[in-house]
Amino acid sequence: MSIHRYTVVIGVAGILFFCLGATHSHAQAPPEDAAKIQPEAVPDLVTDESDDAAARALRSLYVPGGLTSTQAVTQVVATSPDMDRTRTLLLDAQGGAMQAMSGLVPRLELLGRYSRLSPVESLFPISLTQQFASDATVMYSFTDSLAEALPAYRAAKKNKVAARYQMQAERNDVALAARQAYYEFARAEAGLGVANFALEAAESQRKETAALVQAGSAARVDLLRVEAQQEAARVAVERARLGLQVTTRSLQALMHTDQLPTLGEDLSRPVADISADSEEELKKRAFRDRPDLLALRTYVEASKYQLRSAIGGRLPDMLIRGSAQYSNPNVRVFPQEDGFESTWEAGAVIRWSPNDTTRAQGRAKQLQAELDRVNADVIALQDRVRVEVAEGYHGMHAARSAMASARLGLEAAREGYRVTRDQLQAGVVNTTTLLQAQAELIRAQVDVVDSAIGLRVASAQLRRAIGEMP
């Protein structure tokens, strides 16, 4: 365990022992090392008597200058391969726009050639056996430009917009995954602290029970129960340590770093920026602002333009062309002479091929099917957004209620544990009752941590559901 985590564990144990009244005459005093580390790890935590035990316990996990969830999100977004993959959509759309744009302008062809000619018999004494030529041709197709290239260019422009929306949507997804990984790490960090507190309490209780057994005030079976509880606490510590290692590696993998994170977010602070809008208002915001929904709607518009471009390919091709040639000899000059001559030509062409029409018709059917699929995807995503908003909205209310309940539960469990200890010392109850009270206290501590983290995760899920940027 790192020095920081050992400090956090002792801090949690020290604070909760303080809250539980661990200074009773029969209770074991905190270890000397814990007394030295606690003030440095959790400065001025206990001096604020307006805080409840839950706030003090949560704040004990906070490390000034440590990693916050916002910093984790920034690092994960900056290094995420999913973001890099999504950025390629924009590059692909830009390439499609350039290709479509080339069809909107006249086509220019430049040609230079050299030919070896066979000698021929003629009435003229000159028979040239080689030719040097250069050609320049300009051709403009009205069908390709207006019926195919123009809709394709508009589709490519829409694809660029959709790609930007998709990048925003991917950023939101990556940010949510980063926050969830961070808070799972925080949950594991706190869980290890609670497990170590339970072990410390079990060890203290074993020593007290052993003394009572030696004095004849308790049965040996009570000591066996406490020792079993102590072993169970050791197992819980090992499991919590394993869970912390797993969540730490998960967070490191997302952040692409080998640096060990520390919990730099005060979980006792209230969650800010919680929307007060109704579920219906949040749903409207989501339908208006969700980038993945906006991306799909834009893809629908792009698919419609692509379909128009394919339909345009069924039409006869009407084009005009002009060319100029500068060659030696020039085949249009008669009789042929050994010298460069320039000529030009201009004309209009109408051409049609049933093969091209059939191919365009098949392409149009494919694009119509793609358009239908995208429309279906929009409806499915709207249904999913509606569910996600409802889950986020009601999840927030449930998380806030759970937080308030957990705080009250910890206060009740703390007082119940204190009263049970007093009753045990007075001989009113046995060790089993005290162990039950201790188990309730540990569950209350876990509930406080879970509710604090659950509230933050619910807030992140709701913000993602309505399309807010992280």
C-alpha cells in the first residue's frame, strides 16, 4: 500500500473512532503511528462541529492537489483512441466534399505525346515518320455537374456537419466513461478505508474481549466470535485492496499513464449544476441538443442528397467540349509539312448508355435502403434518449434521497454502536450484539460512500443524457 493510501486509511479510522467515542476507558487507544499521521492527513476536519460524521469521513479521503474527476476527463479525452477514430469521420467527409467539388467545374485535360509513324507512299515527296503533339481539352457535363455532382457536394457538406456532431457525441461518451472510472476508483479507495477501519475495530474488540475472558466476565465463545469477525475483516481488507488495484489500473489505462492517482475531489461537497427542470423539459432539451441525435438527423439529410445524385445518373449525359492542338505534323494540315501547326475544335455531345442507367438505378435503390435505415435509427435513438433522460432524472432524485438517508443512517449506526458498547461494558448485552452493531455501522459507512459517489455518477449520466458537454 502507498504512503498516501496508508495515511488515508489511518485518517478514516481515526476520524470514525473519534466519532464513535473510542476514548472510553475500556476501548483501546489508537495506535501511536495513527495519532502521528492523522492530523497531517486530515487537517481541521474534526474542529468543524457543524459537519456530521458522514461529511468528516468523506472529507478524510480528500488529498489536496490530487486528481479530480474533471482532470481525469480532460486527460482521457485527450488520449482516447475512440476520439482519434471519430476524428477520421471528419477527414473522410472533407475528402468526399473535395471529390464532389471536382465535378462542379469544367474538366481540363492536358496531353503531350510523341509518335513514331510508318512511312507511306504518296504523290508528295515528303513522308514524315514521327510526330510531336500537345493537346488541351476543356469539357463540361451538365448532367454530371447539376444532376450528380451538386447533390453529392451538398451531401458531403452535410456529412462534415454530422461528423462534428459525432465527435461531440463521442466526447460525451468518453467523458462519462472517464467519470465512472474515476468514481469507481474513489469508491474502491473509500471501501479500503472502511475495510481497514473494520479490521482495526475488530482487533480492538478482540483485545477487549480477551481481557474480559481472562477476568471471567465473558465466555470463551465470545472471544471465538470476535476472532472469526477479525479474520473476516482481514479477508474484506484483501478484497478491498484487490478492488482498488483493479479500479486504479482501469483509470490508468483510460488516462494512458502509469502515475498512481490520488483522490483530489472532496466527496463531502454538494454536487453543483443539478438541473431543476422537469422530466419533460429535460427530454425537450435532449431532443434539441443531443449531438448523437443531431448527427443522425444530419446524416438523413446527407442521404437524401446522395439519393438525388444517384437518380441524376440515370439521365442522358449532355456536355460541351473544346480542344486545341499544336503538333508537328498536324494531321489536319494538307499537305503535311515538317513544322508545328495549331488547330482547334468545339462541339456539343449527347450520350446515353443503358448500362449507366441500370447501374444508377441500382445505386439509387441501395441509397434508398440506407436512408430508410438511418430514419429508423433516428426513431430508435429518440426512444433511447427518452429512456436515458427518465433514468437520469429519476436516478438523480433517488441518489439525493439515498444521500440524505445514508447520512442519517450513519448517525444512527454511530449512536447505536456507542450505546451497545456501553451496554456491553455494563453487562447488559453480549459480544454478539456488539458485533451486529459494528456490522451495521460498517454498512452505514459504505452507504455514505456509495450515495456520495452515486449522486455524482447520476449527475454525470443526466448531463450526458440531455447532451451537455463535459
